[in-house]
Amino acid sequence: MLKSLHIGRYVTNPQDLRALASFLEAIGFQQIGERDGRSAIFSAPVGLLSVNALAADYPQQVLDHLKDVNRLIVLEVSNPDDVFEIAQKKKLKILADSVSQKTGERSFSLALPGDIIVTVHGQPDPPPAGIEGSLRAEGKRFAIVVSRFNAFITERLLQGALDGLRRAGARSQDIEIMRVPGSFELPAAARMLAASAQYDAIICLGCLLRGETAHYDVIVTECARGIGQSAQETGVPHAFGVLTCDTLEQAIDRAGLKMGNKGMEAALAAIEMANLKSAVGRQSSVPSKNARAARAKKRNRKR
């Protein structure tokens, strides 16, 4: 009975072998055993033996290279674009490249060292399904904590956050704004709001500019740590919209100019996390209901 399949290819010098082995390892082959400089054995997740007739629509350049079929290797990959990029970085010659209009599968042929031809084909795997939060703010309540320090920047962040919430469907009466002296006070205020159990997410906005002393580093560390700790301990999502910049110009760019508005980005993150929490809660409630029903059924049998 058939146990395994091993197809060998030969190159003329060690330099070609090293170049060929480097490419194969870069695209995911695993070397088996020790390499002695004269040979190398590689394994792939799945091995297939393909027998094909040359098609009339093959490019003539490929047909010329396939006269000696012993030089051909066919690889199926899940990331053809990545393999193509690796081939370009290694300056391998591209003989043909095409994409199927029906399936989206990409196929290209490479001339490898040692007069070996590799045809690579495949299409990207669809991303695995997962739980995600939507960007719909209807029916959710949000609190925004904004620092008055560097108000020239933080008020712009606030307007961006409000714009993001309203665009997603949040009502003005469902948005609470709380102002605090500076970014150091953001975690305490966020914690109070989260502990009230009145809000689905908290948005923290502030701006810290690096000065000539270590004060900046202390505040940045405590602000980030406190906001993260508040989110973890209360279970209410917190969005971090605190700018930590070296210069005022950098802050202006991130408050509505070249780098967008980080306040709006924080608002969108808060909306998504609030909906994600709701989605996870709905999923976890199903096993709980099933478990309660099973326990009730067990008690009824005992009676």
C-alpha cells in the first residue's frame, strides 16, 4: 500500500540550492532533517501528484520553460499575494501572473535558481467569523470625561467625539459630559461614572504635551493605568482619547487636521465596545438559561 510520495528536483550548484531553500522556507515549507549543503528535504501540509496536459492558452514563455516537465513544481497557497511579494523581494523572475475573474484565484509562475519553474496558485482564505460590536449608538448611553487643561485641543477632541456619537445615532440626552481639571483626574472621574451603572461606555479625552521635566511621563503612565484599571474592574468599556504628544503641532494635527480627530476615533471605539459587551452578554445568557432549565428538569424528576 502507498505510504508516502517524494518527488526530487536537482540543481547544479550549492548556491542555487541555498537560494531555492531560502524561498521555500520563506513561504512556509518546513525542513526535515539536517541540511548538509548538498541536499535538503522539505515538507508541506498536503502533498499531491498532478498529471496535466499543456493547455493551448499557456503563455509561450511558460511553454518554453515547461518543455522539460521535470523542472516544474506546483504549489497551492492560501496567501498568493504574500508569496508574490516574497518572490519580488528575492528578485525572482516572474514568468506569468493572472487572476481568475470567476473565482478570484491568483496564479503565477516563477523561475527559480537551478532552472526550476514554480507555479503558485490559490486564493486568500476568508477571515474566520467572530463576535464584533456594531457602530450603532441607538439606545446606548455614553459619558465623556474631558480635561480642561490644554482646552484649545481637548475642546476639539470633544467636538469630534460628539460628532461621532451623533453620526452613529446617539441622542443628545443620552450623552453626559463631565469636565475635570487635567488628565490626571480622568481615571477617577471615569471610575465614578462607570460605578454609577448608568452608562454603556466612557470616553476619556485629554491632551498631554512633553515638557522639560519628568512630569509628563508620570502623568501619562498614571492616566493610562488608571483608565485601564477602571475599565477592567467595573466592566464598563472605556475609550482612551488622551493625546500624548511631543509638540503642540502634533496635538493640533490629531485634533482635526492631518491625522484626523482622535476624539471621534475614541467615540467610535466606545460605541463598538458597548455593542460588543451587549453581544457577549446575549451569548453568555443562552448557556445560563439552558443550565437553569436542566437543573429544574432534574429537580422535577427527583420529585
